[in-house]
Amino acid sequence: MENPLQHIIKDVVEEALPAKSDKSSSKYQQAKQFYRYRTMLSRNIKDFLLIIVGIFSAGFGLEGFLLPNNFIDGGATGISLLISEVTKLPLALLLVIINIPFVILGYRQIGKWFTLKTIFAIIGLALCITFVHYPVITSDKLLISVFGGFFLGAGIGFAVRGGGVLDGTEVLAIYISRKTTISVGDIVLVFNVGIFSVAAYLLSIETALYSILIYLAASRTMDFLIEGIEEYTGVTIVSPKAEEISSMITDKLGRGITAYKGMHGYGKRGHVTDINILFTVITRLEISRLRAEVEAIDPHAFIVMQSLKDTKGGMIKKRPLK
């Protein structure tokens, strides 16, 4: 019987490999399949490279700043640091164990590729802080808070740009926000207030206050790296292959779409033609996947993204994929 990890890897491999070409399929269809496979492979290689950069950046923030000075951060990483400080259990082991529920939730809510990248990121970070030994940079508490948070936030930001996460609490926040009217930012804030309150009780108020500075530095750095993208992102797509892109968004991403009847013009003489304009709303964790899928269908598609503070109604709550 397959365990959940084997099942996830099997699904991802089956989706990533090019479909076996049928003898009856045209050369155009075979070339199209190969182009899509090549595009997805190139995109995923870039994503994994970004995640690797994120792993080493976060590892530097932990090993070079936080761990030698017994400071903590927010989220699942903060819980791991807090438990490790109190119980003296290995931090690498705690990072993996505490993130397991978030990984399972991410598989159900976001998708297989996101889950595989997140598993790679979390295990990579655990291995990094175990086998890669960074020098201790400073013992100044203010510098530790600012630069430790900076490198940790940069690591999380690079991982998100690569389509995964180093800290699973954001996945939980997205899940809760879909079930309630509370925003993702509010859920993360409440979650971290609880962590810092426990830190103040178990460690000291001073440590908790410096840890809040670490969290603020990390969150601002992360927001900068992912270009200030908020919890939801509105995406407008203009392409002559609108029907194919529309099917991909509904079937593969499980998202709802709105199609506008519009016109677009180009050229010196203002050539104008009718076209369908697509609009959909996704989370920032799905941006990498959407761009890769659209590029595989139409590399010249015109895509506009804008940050949304909140949404209500429609198919924001992702339907289960078949």
C-alpha cells in the first residue's frame, strides 16, 4: 500500500512526463505536447533553484543569527524553535514533524506540485541546519533581530517565488479564510501573537519582544521579494487561445473564470478584432503554476495581475479536482 508521499510523487511524475503519442495524432499535436513538456520542465527547474536559494538563506538566518542567541520567529518555524529551546529536541526533526499537517492540507487545498516543492523545501531546510554550519555573525540583539529576520524572510520569499513554502502556517491561514470571513493576514497575526505570548511566558518578555522584531523584518522582506502580492491576486488574460486557457484554469487549477467579450487592437493601422478576455482570482501560492500553464499554451498571452485585499462570493473557494 502506497504511503501519502509516494502517492504525491507518483501523481506529479505522471503529470510531468509527456503523454504517450498516439499514432493517429498529428505532428502538430505531438510538437505541442513536447513544447508544453519542455516549458514545464524549464519552469520547474527555475522553481527548484529558487527554493534552494531560499533554503540556504533561511538556514543562514537561523544558524548565523537566531539559534546561537536563543531567539525565535513566528509560524511553524517559531513553534519548532520554541519547542527545541524548551525540550532540547533537534530543531531539524521538529521542523519536519510540525509541518506535516500543513503539507497534507496544502496537498488537498492547492495541488500536487505545491506539495512536492514544499516537502523539498522543508526537508532541505532541515538538512541545511544539520549539515551546513554557518559562522555566528553577531551577538548584538538588535542586529540579530533585523538581519536574522531579513535572511529568514528572504528564504521564505524565494521559496514562495518557487511555488512552495518553508513555513506551513500560511497554508492553514488560507484554508481557514476560505471557511470563514477572516482574512489571511489576520489569521497569521493571531497565530503569531499566540506564539510570542507563549515565548514571553516560557523564555522571557525581552526575548518575545525581540522575536516580534524578527517576525516584522521577515514579513517585510518576504513581501518585498514576492513583489507585494497580497493574499489574493486578480489575473486578466488576453489570448486568442482563450478557450484552451479557460479549460486549463477550471480543470487543472480548479478555479472559476469570467470571460468578457471584448476587442483588441494592434499595429500602425489599428487593426481591431473580437476576442474573449479571461479573468480569474488565485492565491499567490498558485501564481507560479498559472504562469507556467498559460505560457505552455500561449507564450505570447498578455497577462495582467493586480493585488486584491479580499474577495467574496464566486469560486474563490477552490473546488475539488478530479
